[in-house]
Amino acid sequence: MAQNIGTLAEVQTRGKTVLLRLDLNSPIDPASSQILDDKRFREHLPTIQQLQDARIVIVTHQSRPGKKDFTTLQVHADKLEKLLHCPVLYIDDIFGRSAREAVRSMRNGEILMLENVRFNAEENLTLKPEEAAKTHLVRRLASMADLFVNDAFGTAHRSQPTVVGLPMVIRSVAGLLMEKEVFTLGRVLEGAPHPVCFVLGGTKVDDSMDVAHNVLEKNIADQVIAIGVVGNVFLIAAGKDIGHPSTTLIQQLKYTDEIEKARDLLTRFPGRIVLPSNVAVRENSQRAEYPVDAIPHEAPVLDIGTDAIQEMSRCLKTAGTVVFNGPAGVFEEPAFAIGTHELLKAASSAEFSVVGGGHTAAVIEKMSLERDFTHISTGGGACIEFLTGKKLPAVDALERSKKMFG
């Protein structure tokens, strides 16, 4: 699954006008409109600094239509300016006369941030690359630049005009973050040191089943550890009663297809899927642990138990590669964050360790373990889709652009 995308090392940027697609979508305080977490900004700084001899025109977004945090990008430009220690001009236009004139008047080394690209209705469409290339948005943006650089891995699984259309009409390459994500995750699927252990947790059960199927069928993973709601679904598939009858019934109805997939995986790959041997529930407002064959009916499963933590940690500590996606329980509550914390500590000792972004990345940051992992992905949805073996729309578009414009 080797990727053949263009990179910044292959192009000359000095004196060029570069359209730079970033993913600066961040949590915003509704009261003050201030950005609460600048992690995504910091991840893009190396690419911006690499382009310092060019005229940089930033294309990015915040949220989506209908959401409370769907807003203009003035605060984003201000935040980026502080992090870069150099001016970032914001203009409340995307490709109109004001934007075109602002771009024409730029000098080398200057940075301009266009308005939230999702203010344009076309960017919210899901289109094939050829269709996206014909949109007004893509044609107008492309006419303002010499080169397109896509550094927005967080949107790489979206088939939207700026993601898949621009590479069809202008020479396009990956930014440093996109390049790092694609090649590191590519190594997981080809050439990772064995044993390879995937930890699949959280609530994205359908995606996790697709990942498990892909890595087990292709012998990419030696073992898959199932935790969180993903683990609960596997336990139901294995015939376990995971708590209050109504909870079990709800999960059975909600995850009917996923339970069937889990049952199939357990049958086809015996011994390679590790399930919790005991779990933690809330009992009299406290954490209580029970074997999976004796879970009380009073409460749902909220974490894996101590025995499961020890068994799973042993697997992780002997692994050459660990891919960790999703928590083991309700990590927001200290009493039920134990499983997530302990498994992450064990996973951090692997020679090659990759984290699938999202909630898991946030927990790692709070635990100050970032430096102990090889790679923490910036795109939860994009990362997990990549690991299912699917070609991401953004990656496919960059590969096609390289062939077209070489």
C-alpha cells in the first residue's frame, strides 16, 4: 500500500503563491469566542515555516453549517500569528475581488488567511474529484496560486472540493504533517516490527470492526485487544451478559450488524482477539469489579477490570508495534479511567507506537506521555479509515496530481 504522493522536497516554492490547506478546526469557548486548544495549529507550524520563502494563502475551516461554533476565522489568524511570531493577515472573503486583490498584493514571506472555506456551499458537498474540479470554488482558488499544498490530514477522509478538486487542476503536494501521517500509518500496514498489537476501544464500533477485519485478514496484526464499547460488543458476540438487561438489549439493537461481525471475527481468528476477563461497574457510587461471567444486572460496564489490565498490559509490553485507538472506559471519571491509563502506559514502551487521535490523544496529553509514543495522529476519522485499508480521498487526489503534473 505504498503511497506515491508529491512532497515539499520535490517542488520549488521560492517566489510562488501557495494555497495551503490546513485543518485548524478547534474547540471554541462560546462565551468569549476564544480557541480553547491550539494543538492543531502547532502541528502545522513546520509546514508553514518550510514555506517561508513563498506567498502563503491559507485555506481552512471551522466547524460546519448549523453548528454553534461555525464562525469566521479572525481568532484563528490571531492565534496563528502569536504562534508564528509574524503577521498573519485575515480577510473575510474566500475568492471574491477582495481576496484576489489581497493575494495579488502579497510579497514573499507574507501569510494571508482566507475566510472559513465552509462558508461556501460547494465546500460542504461530497464530490468525486472530477466533479469537484469543476466547482466555482476550486476554479477561482486555483486561479490565484501556483501550487497547492495539502497539510490537512484531519480532513483527508472527506471528498470535498478543496481536498480532492484542487489537486485535479493545479500541481499539488503534501505538507510535512500530511506526509508524516501518510508514511507513518503506511508503515503500520507494511513493514511494522512484529508482534503487532491493535488496541481498539471507544464508541466507534463500526469503524473498529472494519479495522479489525482488515488487519487480521491480511495478517498485519498478530493480536487485537478489544476494550470500551468495542469490547462490550465483542463480549455480547461471545455470549456474555454485559450488565443491566435493558443496557444489553439496547446495545444488541444498536449494534446488531457489528455484533454479527464480531461473532464472525471471533470464529475466524480464534486466539487472536483479546477480550476483557473482568470489568468494572459502578456499585454504591464506587468502582466494583466482576468477572465477565458474573456481571451484575444493576449497572452497565464502565471500564475493564484489574485482571484484564494485567493480561492486556503483558501483551502490549511484548509487542514490537502497538496501534492504540479509543479508550477502555468512561475515562472522564477518575474511577473508570484506570484501564485507559494503564494500557497507555504499557503501550508507550513499544518500539513503534501509533495513536489514532481523538480522545486517546487528549488522554495522552494530560498524562504527559506524548514523547513516549512514536506518532500521535491528528485525524481520528482519517486515521481509522486509513487503517481499514481504504484509500483516503485526499491521498488518492495527491497521487493523481503527481501523475498529472509530475
